[in-house]
Amino acid sequence: MIKSELVQKIAENNPHLYQRDVENVVNAILDAIGDALARGDRVELRGFGAFSVKSRPAREGRNPRTGAKVSVAQKDIPFFKSGKEMRERINQNGAG
């Protein structure tokens, strides 16, 4: 599911809301999560999961074409860990 499909689904389930308003709310939520992660904060949505930032240390990699050693700088990456209710919901259907 992509963001536009999510907006459409929420708008269909809430016919009293305009689609543009639903889109603004979805964008506001995603922006707030992104801003919190940029500050290094953790975002926890009970029953859904938690977003956090993990650091990958600097390392030495290889250029796949030439095989030459290349230094890769330290970087921070977003990380998502699903909540217990989400894992149970996914696994109740026999998936995974």
C-alpha cells in the first residue's frame, strides 16, 4: 500500500471527511514521525510498533566493479520494530 492508497482508504471509511483533509492529516503524522527521528527521538505507536534511529559505524567496503577498498562513513538509519499486536495479527492468518 502506498500513501495515496492509505489516504483513499481512510477517506472511504470516513465519508464525512474531505479527501484533502485526510491527506493533510496523514502528511502531518508522517512529518511528525520524520521530525522526531531527525531529532534522534523514538516514536512508539502502541499495538503497531516503534520507530527509532540506529547508527551504523564507519567501515571499510569494496567497490564492486574494481574491488578497490572504499571507506564508508558512519551513518544513522531509521529502524522499525513491529509491536506485539501487529505480529500476532500478521501471524494469525498463517503468513510468515
